[in-house]
Amino acid sequence: MSDLILFWHRRDLRISDNIGLAAARQQSHTVVGVFCLDPNILQQDDVAPARVTYMIGCLHALRQSYAEVGSQLLILHQEPIKAIPTLAAALNAKGVFWNWDVEPYSKKRDRTVTEALNQQGIQVQNFWDQLLHSPEEIYTGSHQPYTVYTPFWKNWSNKLKAAPVETLQNVLPLTELEQQSIAQAYAIELPTAKELGFIWDNELVTAPGTAAAQAKLEEFCSSAIYEYKEQRDFPAVNGTSQLSAALKFGAIGIRQVWAATEVAWEQSSSDEAQANIRAWQQELAWREFYQHAMYHFPELATGAYREVFKNFPYNNNEEHFQAWCTGKTGYPIVDAAMRQMNETGWMHNRCRMIVANFLTKDLLINPQLGEKYFMQKLYDADLSANNGGWQWSASSGMDPKPVRIFNPTSQSQKFDPEAEYIRQWIPELRSVDTECLISGKITEAERDALGYPAPIVDHQQQQREFKQRYQQQKS
């Protein structure tokens, strides 16, 4: 039997700091990468063209990485249940290795692929790679999964973090016979996003691939991380890492990211700098908290966690929803954020909270509609983080605070005090006085002259209505 190992990439589009890939190389000199363009995912109605464009860019970079170490990345465009076992059999592979995922579909898919490979007598090995601590590592004292972040963080942060693992190298190429077998096993040339039916002509906020992600990490950890806590909430400031897409697709390893924060910590010269670094480390822990939650409570993907919101009487006004989607609600900070997402495939995190809170608490629209719209637009959208963020904003998730309502006006005044962000994304309002922009007190005549809509709802009135409905649901 051949000692060839097939490594199935999914959310780990890199050859560095990849636990499953490193394990494959330890067991064999012949390791071949494979990525499956899964129709079950690509044909869903919540796939963002920007996200597919970023993913294809990462695959180009990954293919190049494999070529540089003497191997190759094979591309399949078929359901994994058929494609992976067929390819493994065609190459007479000794085993197929991959890294686990937390999402409900991924878990089901992996079980069926494992069964098919086992029936063929092909070895399967799986690893946890995208998290610093797997969902089986972090439990409460009574061995239950955490449903509140703060105690999760205390436990998680006290555990030793693994160092990055070795980069793949010195791999043997496939034989001529094996190369011929590939052609009969669904392997195709890597298509463009457009060839898959996804059109995205704008630039991406972060270039795809490992080199670009590593450059972003280095840049962030040499400067902005030292002011992260103070700057992260201001959307006009470039104060965040913008590594979310790279972490979603695994263009960079989480152990490498954590190691970079530890180097920054060692090089910091003040308690203040360390507090800023710690604030970003806590964001990495939030990412893991939401993934652990999705793993342990898969029902989160389809509805509210808190009982009171499972049948909440939302209005779901279609006109209001479309106004929100297109950035025409008459609330400048909300509209600026939605336009940023529609144009760039990315939105500042503070703004994600503002617009989600506005949709659910001001427009009284079901958060699942907004959650899906984010998935349709964001190039970094990840099921666990997106769902966790939306449930937090809607007060329907794992949050000890029962109801959290943002006032869009006070959010503007606090986090965009000079209206720089608003002016950047709503050009028709650039001539308006700053105080009027952040307070929303733009005269009717001025709105008409500039072609900007009046507020579609009254915040105070909607706040009262939401609270009233919440109390009725509780009783």
C-alpha cells in the first residue's frame, strides 16, 4: 500500500502552523493537499461574492505554497462525500487527514466522509487546529460547557497556549501514474470566483493568502495593538487588526497569532500597553467562546438561545428592512455602516453592534434576517462569530444582561465625534454641520435638498415598544 496521505483543507488554507498537515508530514514524505468546492455550501443563498473571492485568492496562494515545497494542491468541485473517497481511492492513499470544524453542517459532512473512507479501508485522522483550546478542553467545574463569556475567559486564559507547529517542507511529488489517476477523480483547475457565479469587482480590505495575513499581523502587533483598547471602537480610525477573514479561512494559524501577542507583551513598556494587548487577546477568546457555543449548542444556528426570544413578536416590516439593507434609514451612523459593508464587504465591529441593535430594537425586525444579510455581504463572515454577535445585539443569546439597547445618536456622538466616518460613507451629507450629523438633527429642508431620507422610525417610541413586548413575553 502507498504511504501517500491526502490532507483535506477546509478552514486552514496554509501550510504553516497547521496541526493536521504537520501530523500528516510526520507520518509520510508524500503529502498532497486537496480542497473541495462544496456545492452544498456554494449553492446556499447566504454566500457573499466578496467571501468567495477572498477564498479563491487564498487557494491560489496555497497552491503556490505546495508547489514551492515539492507537492501540489488538488481542487475538486463536487460533494465531499463523493469526491474525497473517490480521490483517495484513485491515489491509493494510506490515509486522509483533516482538521475539525464546529459548525453543524461540517460535523455531519465529516461523519459521512469518515464512514465512506473507513469502508474503503482508508485511515482517517482528525485534529483541532482553528482554536487554541478545543471545545472538549474548556468546561465549568461541573463539566458543562460555558454559556457566559467572563468565566469562560478566566478558565481559557489560564491554560497554556501551544506554540506554532512546523511548516510543511521536503515533500515528495506524485508519480506519473498517480498524476494520471488524478484526472479520473474529479480534479479540476482552480476556477475564478466569477466562473463559480460570484461577481466581486471591488478591492478586498485585506489581500488573500498567508503572506498578506502575516504582514497584517506584523503591522498590527508593531503599532495599533498598543492602543487597541482606546482606538478599537472608533470606526474612522484604523485601530483593529482586520485579520478576521484570515482567521475565518485559516490563512494564518491561531497559534502564530497568539505568539505574536506574547512577543508584543514582552516588548511593551507600560501597564497601559499591556492592558491594550490583553483587550485584543480577549477578542481572540470571544472568537473561541462563540465557536465552543456553536459546537455544544448547534441549535444556535437556527434560532434564539433565550426562551423569551424564541417566539418574539417582531414586526418584520419589509420596507424598513430594505431601508436598513441599503443604508437609507435616516440615521447617519447606521446608514454609513451599511454602506461600508455593501461597498467593501467589511464593517467595523462597533458598527456591526450598532446596526444589529438598531434592526432588532428600533425596527423590531427578527435578527435572523440581519444575520443572513451579513452572511450575504461580509468577506469575513463566520457562522459562529456572526451568530454570536447577532444574538448578543438582539439580547437573544448567551449574555447575562437581559436587554441592551443602543441609542444610535449617542453611539455617533461617542464613537464618531467629528462625523469623519459618516462623511466618508454618506457623501451627500459631507456639507452638513458636524453637530447636526452626529445628533441626527438635520432639517427637513436640508434632507430634501441633499436627497437624504428622514428617520424611518422614532428611537424613543420604538424603545418603549420593544420593552413593552419584552415584558409581555416574559410574563
